[in-house]
Amino acid sequence: MGEFILARPNGRKIPREDKIFGISNRAKAAIAEKGRDKVVNGTIGALLDDEGKLIVLKSVDEVYRQLAPTDYAEYAPIGGTMPFKEAVQKAAFGDHVPEGFIEAVATPGGTGSLRNTISNYSEPGDQILTSDWHWAPYNTIAGEIGRSIATFELFDADRKFNGADFAAKATELLKKQDSLVIILNTPAHNPTGYSLTLGDWGKVIETIEEGAKGGKPIVLLVDAAYIDFAGDEDEYRKFLPLLGTLPENVLSIVAYSLSKTCTLYGARCGAMICVAKTQEIADEFKRVCEFSSRGSWSNTARIAQVILSRIYSDPELLAKVDEERAGYRNMLLARGRAFSEAAAECGLEIVPFDAGFFVSVPCPDPDAVSKKLEEQDIFLVPLAKGIRVSVASIPEEACRKLPPLIKAAMA
């Protein structure tokens, strides 16, 4: 019997089990059998406390518990409620609003932003450009709608942003295609924790401006899902005004997610926010993306839209949310530093790390290393080029103990 019975393959390879969720399920089974203190589950892409419990901002939860039934039961407009669209722009940009014409469309998390962008700004058969280290579902999202992922090397030989390879790959694709979609996941990149510096952004902008001279449409999607856990919220938004400096045939889109920012993972809410040179381009963005939303998930959950709107309409509440998040962000940053320091002490090479939920360790046979670690009840995620460790889901003490164990498993 082939891989499919009644379903049509449509050029896809569909695994029997999602790799990350499969490993995570084995970790949970090991915890149930042996106890949490005997198992390290570094697979989860959500912020957990030192006891392994999901962190939910109490200030956000209080808003949720005060909602009336109509606040969450009524349909939301396809593009999102107007208070939400205003609030999410404030949340995403802060004091660094780019110049241009801005529109927002609600999406089910950052994933919806990715799907709508690829669907509307590329053609079947096109390749979407992103870094070689990237979130694996990019491939799934592109493949489901007849596109594929092309990559540039994120780091050069000096472990710096590889602006030269980014430029080469962008130029190559613009020669082959009538348009180009670029996805840059920053700051606090998944899976490496790297954040593009302003110097890196200068290289990105220079490449895009040069590519735009040919007149073809270019769309730059900034996947900013982790921006509020990268560090100082103002400092890590200083790149945003650069998005308003690009030529008219370049559209910038920011994918913003409430999953991490407001610890509302299950509410599945975010937004895609465009920065356009003309009102006509911004209007087109809103029209085509709402059309695509209607043809896929229809509209997103109202509850998270109401919660964010309430938070941004009340300065005291917003300050309370920001303060609580900052405490957990500091905890996360401490975990990442602990892992980085322990890796340096034992000579374990890691991919350049700045902040965020994940650290990555390059290795030649990630699946074999992951399997060897599982035998010690250490559950990490094998990627194409290495092992991903979720510092978001394990205590600081475990972050310090892991690097020598990973290095031993690679020997």
C-alpha cells in the first residue's frame, strides 16, 4: 500500500507524526512514569515556570475573567474589530511607527500572517526566501499552497549575519521569478535566538532597494512573534522605521502574535500589519488578505481581540501587563545566558544567541544525537542542521547542566 489511500498527495510528503509534538509526547510520557525531576523536556515552544507549568500573565487573565459572554461569543469581523486593529498597531510598533500607509488584518497567530502573505504575494511554483536556520512549518505553509522555501546562509564564517549570501540568493530569485517574498524572523529568532542588529538591517535594506530597481514586487515579511521577549521593548523596535524607507514596489508586513506577548497561545490570535508607500497599496493589502482569510479560517477568535483592546485602552492596565511580562522576560533571558555560559565553559559550539525561547546547537547528525539524549530522558528537537533547545520550558539550573551532556552525546 502506498503512502496515501484516498487522499491525494499533491506533491506533498506528510509524516505520520509531527516531529516536535511526537518528541514532546514521549517526554510527557516519561515525566508521567518517572517524575518531572528525572526528565528534561526542552521541546515546548511556550514559556513554562520552573515547575513545568504554563505561565499565563495574571494581568491578562484578569481581563479575560471580566468579559461578558458577547465579548467572546460574537463573531468578529473578518479583518478584526476596529479597536483591535488600532491596539495591535500600538502593540507591534510602540514608539517606532514607520512612515507610510498602515493597515492591519487579524490572523490566527503569526502562522496566519505567513499563510496570507505567501498566498497573496507569490505565485504557484515560486520559492520564498528565508534563512537556512528557520522554523520548520515555513516549509509546510508554503508547500500546502504550491510554493517552496529557498534559503540563504544566516551566518558567515565569522558567525555574523551573512549579508552577502542574503543578497546573492535574493538576486538569484528575482531573476527567475516575477516577484519575491522574503521572511525574516527577528528579533529572538526561532530556532537560534539571534536578533538582527541595526547593521544587519542596513545590509537587508540595501539588498532590497537594489533588487527593487528592476521594478518587480518584493514583499518583506518580518516574523516578530518573539519581539516582546527579546529584551528592552523599545530597543528591539528601533529597526521598524526602516520598513518605511523602502521603494513603492516593496511592501513590508509585520507578523505580530498575541501567543507569546500576552501568553494567549490557545486563543490563536495575531495580526499582519502592512507598511505601504501608497494608500492604494495598503487598501489592496487589506482587500486581498481579508479575502484569503474568508477562504481559509474565515474570521479569528474575538476573545483575544477584545482582551488586547481593553489593555490598550487602559494605561494603568497596560503598565501592569508590561511590568509582569518584563519579570518573566528577565527569567527567560537568565536561562538563555546560563545555557550560553555553560556552553562556553565546556566548549560546546552554539549558534549565535541573543535572546528568545530557543538556543540551537549545530551538529552533523541531529537525529542520532537526539535519540542518544532521549536514552538519558533528555528530550530536545532535532532540526536539519542541529539540535534545538527550548530554554523557555526548562529551569535555569537545567540550562546550566545541559551543554556538557549534549556535547557528550555528540562525541
